[in-house]
Amino acid sequence: MNDLPSDITPADLPWAPLYTVTRSGRPEMSQHGIIYVWAEDRKLFANAGHSLLRVGDTRFPLWGRSLLKPFQLMVLYPVLKQAYPELTDAHVALLMASQQGDAKQQQGLREMMAIGALSEADLHCPACKPLRAKNSAAESPFNHPCAGKHLAHLLYLKAKGQPLDDYLNPMAEPYNLLRELLGYLMNRDHFAESADGCGMPNYALSAVEMAQLYHALVMPVSRDLIRQCPDELTEILEAWNVIADTMQRYADLIGGENRLDTQLMQESTACGQPIPLIAKEGADGLLCVGIGPNERFSDGLGVFVKLASGYEPAKLKTIIFALLGQLGLRAPQQPEPTGIVQTHFHFDLTNAVIQAG
């Protein structure tokens, strides 16, 4: 077993208990991680509001992984829209999806490869089976959950007449634009950088930053945000509303059948009324949800969850459903009928709802 890096001790880890399962009153399992819930209050001033819940170290830099896909696409979108009029809105959704091999997802990806005259050999993401594959499925880069993101970069570079073989170079033009966009939105000029599991450059943001980014994304873009940005970001920020709207309208493509982010977007109601909601899962137990204005929270919410144990969809679902239930945005979860197995959450948003409502 490898030791932690010398500058990290167990006490430095950012996780805190999220919930504990008991059987006949005795602890059986505990889940650790980070939760952050943000409620904007526009009566104060722009980007101000209330931290309704902090569990764990919510300022700890975490790799954004697939949570960054909407913003990765945003920097490419103006060029793609102009260069490829054949691209449909469904295609655009797939360019920021974490595809799992559903038939509609793979059909759309193949259509875009044909539009761009690209082949599987152009994709530099690792070969793998689809997430929903049968044992007989062949491994291919085309099956990688990030194939759409990689395809977006290839289409962008082809439209600009740039070489395709080095598109993962972190100094390539799209990544420079992404760093500039994130820096402008987060008001900082440096991000820790690594490579995502798909090989593409990835950046570290805190739970606070990611929750606020997703809250901002579900809201109409501020004209001041566009007026005050550097010139090279103007067209990119004008794509803001398109990205959020596409995620909501094509929720079935963003994750796929039975995926949590797709389910949340398809079932987004509060007090029986539809509400704007975007959601995105990320590798190793990440989830971000942006919730638009509703009867309980007039200026919307941003929610971030990270599981310390990594990607465990059932546990992530347990947490986000509990959070939404405590916020009054979903029917409360029902306890086990026998009472033998009970789930005890280590967070309570009931008072936060009263204060913010």
C-alpha cells in the first residue's frame, strides 16, 4: 500500500462524514465526502448570497473532471456553430456529455464524425468498452465517456486548419481560452493542472467555486459579465445560455438512461412546478447541480457533492435526494419499512430553508 505524499497526512484530507447506515441500531457503514450548498441573494449584490451548508473542507482544490465539460464546450462553441451548420442541438449536447454507450448517444457521435470527416483513429482518449457494454463489446476510443469532448476539440481544430495529432497539448489554443474563461469567472489567474482520465488537461476548483459556477450557469447570462470581459471571451460568453438550455432539453444525452444527472434534469420540479435545473456527474464521485429560481429560493441554488470513496452512483443518489428533500425541492425519502436498516444524515438543511425562504 502506497503512503500519502509527504506533505499530506490523514488529518489534511478534506472529507467529513455525510451519512451513516445502522442495522438494528449499530453502525454498519459511513460515507464521507464534501457537500456545499449556495443560495444566491440578488438583493445584496451580484454573486452574493448565503452558504446554506458546508460539510468537509469546501475550499480544498478538487479536480473538476467532467464537471468542466459545459465550460470546455463553451470556448469551442462559436467556432463550431459557424463552421458546421449541420450540427444539431442534440449533437451539441453530446459534445459535453459523459456518454455511456446508449444507442442515441453513439449514433449522434458517429454522425458528427461524418460531418467532420474524422475517424476513431483521430481520438486520443483511451480505448475502453461502453459503460453499458455487454461482455462482447470491443474496446475503442469511440466508447470512452469523454469521446464527445475529444470530438469537439478535433472539430474545432479542423475548422481552424490546425493539426489534429497534438490536440491534448495543454498549451493548445482551446485550453488557453478555457483557463482564461475560468480565471475571469473565478477572479483568479492560476489553477492547479493535471490530466483527466481521458488524457485531456484538467483543472482544480473548490467545492465553493464549482457550486457557484453551476448556479451561475443555470441563470441567464449577465450582460455586465459580457460587457466587462476581455474581447476574446465575448463570443464565448454569449454561448452561455445555449449551453445551459441544451443540457436541460437534451438531458437524456448528457448522462444517459438511468444516470443520475439525466434523472435529476428530467424530474426537476419544486412544489409541483417545473424549475430550471442542470446537473452533471464527474468521475470519482462528483456531482454539481444548478437550480434556477423557484418558490422556495427566488434566486436559485448551487449544489456540489463529492464522495471520498469515488464513483458510487447509489450513494450519490442517496445524498442528493436527501439534500433536495431537506430543501423542500423533492419529496422526502421514506425510511426502510422494517426499521432494521436506517440511514442517518450528518447534515440538516431544515433551518437553512426557513432562513432563506
